Amino acid sequence: MSIDLHTHSWFSDGTKSPTELVQLAANSGVSALAITDHDTMAGVAEGMAAGLDYDVEVVPGLELSVIHKGISLHILGYYTDPVEENIATALSIIQEAREGRNEKIITKLQDFGIDATIEELKIISGRGQTGRPHIARLLINHGLVSSMHQAFNDYLKEGRKAYVPRFAYSAKEAISFITGAGGIAVLAHPIQLDKTLNSLATLLPVLKSYGLGGIETYYPTQSKKNRKRIRKFADENDLLLTGGSDYHGDIRPGTRLAGGSNVYVSPKLLENMKIRLNMGKHSGSVQK
């Protein structure tokens, strides 16, 4: 039986509700599920309630997009208290900045003669946070592109004609928010940061000094060879191992939760995380 510590609901850019994610986990043999929406914990309460109904352990989480020395990183947070003052304020600021960015992107599209509005975008989003994936769907609806990939390549990626930079906290700030709210901070999908993984040798000690507690070792696009190297880096920096599918639902056709033919994540990793939390610190000997 697998666990899955990296999933997204419709409160960020996924297509399923937290309850539907938990139902899917129960039907897929996933014993524990973390809901790690981008820059929000709005879906956590619903997910945890559903977990009680479907006998799935739901781990409260989130994923923050951050900047470190000009490079974009993603930091996962587990067992973070969503009502702790500093992280609640930080998430509110991120969400306000996101709304402003969306308005600027829509204005750029209008300048190109595209009949797009914020009102239309909100209908597409439906609930939760609105971001570039929803704008991509808007472009598809207008017949301007045929896929999400094309929407980003033609309009929304950095350097493309409708791109607008986003606000982001530094890695140090984000890790501080997570750990200050009682959580464990984890570097997400390192293979997306550096396909060679070579930069981890210098990056991880710095992030560890900020309070990083783990690294996402088990991920669908990280091969056995990658995982072996990441485990070595984790050992050298006394970091927890975590893993998950990064499941977003129908927005990424053909994807699924962890387990089966997809990446397997051992329940032991979650037990190690709980041990670390119970020790009252994010460092020390970790059984891997």
C-alpha cells in the first residue's frame, strides 16, 4: 500500500475537490494523502473531514513557489497550522498578488485584441485560487490554442507575450513561515530544478540552514538512479525523504495517484515525519 504526499485540489490548479481526492485515494489503495495546494490551505479542512469518512489519513499541507538567488523553487509544507498568524498573513499577501497578476495578464490579452475578461476567468476558475492554468483554459475556450502546453508556450511562459512576473517570497522566508507554524518544510521535485541534480550539493546545506526538513525523493519523473542520488544528498544533510504523485486531476490526462504502476511511496516515510515532529525539531537522526 502506498501513500501520496503531493496532490492538488480545485482550491488551486487541480480539477477535483478535496473530498473527491480522498475518495480516489480510498479507491486506489492509498492509505494516506497530503493535499498540497499552491499557496493556500483552503481545502485542508474539507479533505481532513473526508478522510474520517473514507478511512484515509489526510495530512494538512501546501506548496509554496519561492525564489532563491534568482532561481524558482517549490517548497512543500506538512502539518503546518493554517491559522497561525504569520503564515495566514503570508498566504493572504500571495493571494492578493496573484489576483493583481491575473488582471495584468488579462489586460495584456485584451491589448492583443483577445476578448477576455476577469469575469470570464472567474467562471472558469469556479472556486479557490485563480492562476495561469485557468487563463490557459480561457485561451483554449477562445480557440486561440489547442492545449494547455500551447497556451503556456505561446502566451503565458516567461518571455512570452502575455507573461507577467509573479510575487514570491524567498526560500528562507517561506521555510520560516512553514516551520514557524509547526510544520516541516520539504524541497519539492528536485529533478525539475536541476536535471543533473548537481546543484543539490551546494543548495541543500543552505536550505537546511534555513530550516529545511526534507526532500521529495519519490516522484513520477525521478528515476531509480535519481532517487539513489537524492537519498545520498538527504543522508549527507540529515533530511527526511518524502514523495508523491503531484496529481492535478483531469488537467493532466493520464496521471494518477501514487502506487501501482506510478511512483510508490512507503508509509514508513510518513511515520518518520511524525517522529521528527514529535521530537519537537526538524533535525536529528532519521530512519530511512
